[in-house]
Amino acid sequence: MKRWEHYSAGLPAASLDLRVAQRALRDGCSAKEVTLMLVAGSETVRLIYDKQGRKEAIAFAHHIVTVANLNHTSSTVTKHHSHGLEVSD
């Protein structure tokens, strides 16, 4: 929960889960740590848990981490390309 509070501070409510996951991944947290953080702190995950159950809530948190990881990876590749760090054949 403390981790959630740290990473969610100052972020707008729109896309909060995704932004929190992106911040945490960028800081080096593992996908598992970020998923657990979302389960502990995300209001959206809590609502899914209450309405649809544990399995769906965890699946949603995992999906958010997957999307955040894809965005994190593609932005890292883009930064490397823009700095001339592309590996040639």
C-alpha cells in the first residue's frame, strides 16, 4: 500500500493504474511487485474484486502491468534509436 501511495502521488485519476505501473517499472520494480502493488492499492482492482471476484481482479492487474511493460519497452527502444544507439546488422 505504501508503494501505491508513492507511485500514485500527483497523478490524475484518468489512467491512474497504468501510470502507476509505468512509474514503478521505470524505477526497476518487477512485474510481480507491480501487480501486487496494484492489487493492494488500486481502487479499480478493488471494485473488480468486489463485483467479479479475485481471479478477475488479479487478471486485470496483470493486464495493466503487461500494457505498462509494453509501453515501457517501446519507449526505451525509441529513446535508444533517437540517440543513435541502434545496433546494425
